[in-house]
Amino acid sequence: MTHAARLYKIESLIRQRGHVSMAVLCDELEVSRATLKRDLEYLRDQMGAPIEYDRDANGYRFGAEYRGQKHELPGLWFSERELYSLLMAHQLLSELDSEGLLSRHLQPLLDRIHELLGPEGETQSRALMRRVKIVGALKRPVASEFFERVGEALLRRRRLHMRYQTRGRGGASSEREVSPQRLVHYKNTWYLDAWCHTREKLLRFALDAMQQARVLDARAKDVAMKQVEAEMDAGYGIYAGGTRQWATLQFSPQAAPWISREEWHPEQQGRWLDDGAYELKLPYVDETELVMDLLRQGEQVRVLAPAALQQAVRRRLEAAARQYLANHNEETPA
């Protein structure tokens, strides 16, 4: 049993039984009296646990002021498995956070985790982190100043004034006053779901498209999270708003084994066809991202419905083919 597991079990046994003798603790933990004494000293001196020895009961217990109350060690307290899970989560956040903002604020937690794991566990945890690699492709970094101001406005429930570059309007910029509702991380990019006071509706903004940001004193408009989820999560991918439609896709027998295991949308419906192909139905409100993802599948997918989506994919494929045909004609000698 590791150091962290022993500390957790000591605290748990005393809390459950009221008092526990040294003999029982040594037996339960399978350690010597000297090791147990060191663990008890660590819990008292380093973790602030109110453990004391009761001569009459011949056992260890929490101090009188804690009797009848549920005691938890100060700060965060985790089992050994949870500690290692948090280390992996920290590794993920470090990869997501190109500016180092999140990692910097989480460093005290990381130090505490290593402390709880002890010397042996710390060595194992560092080895684990070296053996976990997270690759983030097509990452769009966000300036730390914008991330901090969005986070401040979100947590303090204040409005945010920003200058925002809209990709769909040729890169034109506009001034917006918004009430932040939640942060969304999707495909290596950060987004803000916010109530736009200019257009009086919920909109989704990419943080990397912010050119200026300023936290205002005005209190943010609160929108029920159920409404945010209903309006912003109904479609496919990152696009929100608009009329919901259902796409029917048919994947070739070659692609079917892999597609059948993928989640394209939480509400998707899939079924195997007699020839080994796979049919997938999923909702969307804007065809833009869905078309891009379908183009990545090449000849392995065919859009069955609706007709508008089928035509959109066909137009993009024909336009791409014309690029290659034009190059071929230019390179072919007369």
C-alpha cells in the first residue's frame, strides 16, 4: 500500500469507527508501528488532521471539538486512483493551454498531489506523465489576456465588451456587449456562449477571434443553463441556432467498422445494412461543419438526405475536382 493510500485509510478508519487502536491500524495497513507513527505525525503536522491518542480507549480518534461532525482533511482529498487521474487531467490541461495560464493556476494543486503521493508515488506519477502524450492538431491559440478577462467576466457574472472579428463577413470587425454564460472547448479551440445584447440572442464566439476585451461593471444577464444547452447544443458540431434538420449518411463497408464506433452527435442513430455498409442519422442546424467533415471521408460516404445537404457536398466535391482538372490541363503539353 502506497503512502497516499495509507493516509486515506487511516483517516477513513478513524472517521468510521470513532477510535482505532494502534494494533488494528498496523494490521489493517500492514505496516510496522514505526511507519504508522510517521504517517500519523504527517497527518497531524502536514495535513492538519485533528488526530489524538485516547489513553482510556487505547486508540486514536479525532479531537473533542470534532466529535459528532463529519471530518474531512483540509483542502482536496482523493484516493490514490483519483490522484493519478488528476495528474493525467493536468497533463491534458497543459496541452490545451498554450499560454500556460491554466497550468500556472493549477500548479499548487499539482504540488499537493505529488505531496500526497509521497516519494515513491511521486516518482511513479512523473513517469506516468512522461508516458502520456496528447496531440492537438489545428490548434488556434488564445491570448492569455482575453482568456483571463472572459474567465473573470464569467465567474464574476459581469458583462463583457469586445471587438470581434466575424469570419463569415469577410473578416469584418464589430463591437459587442455580451453576458457570458459558459466556456466551450471544441476541437482544440475555445468558444464563449454568451447573450449578445446587440442582437438580443444567444450566440457562440471564438475566443481567438477577439481583438479587444474589457470587463464591465454591469451585471451579466443570466440565462438558464437548460435554455443555453437547448439552443446551443442541438445542432452538429460547434454551430448553433437555426432550424434543426436530420442528415442520413451511408458509409461504405470499408469505413463502417470505424464509423459505427464513433460519436458524431449524442442523439445520432445508426444501423448496419445488409451489404455491410453503415447508415448514420444525426441532427444539424448549419451544414458548414458537417459538409467539411463529410469531405474528409472522401468516397467512403454518401449523403442520402436531405437533398440540400447532398447538393452542398456535391458542389464542394465538383469544385475540388475542377481544381485538379485545371492543373492537369495546364501541365499537359499541347
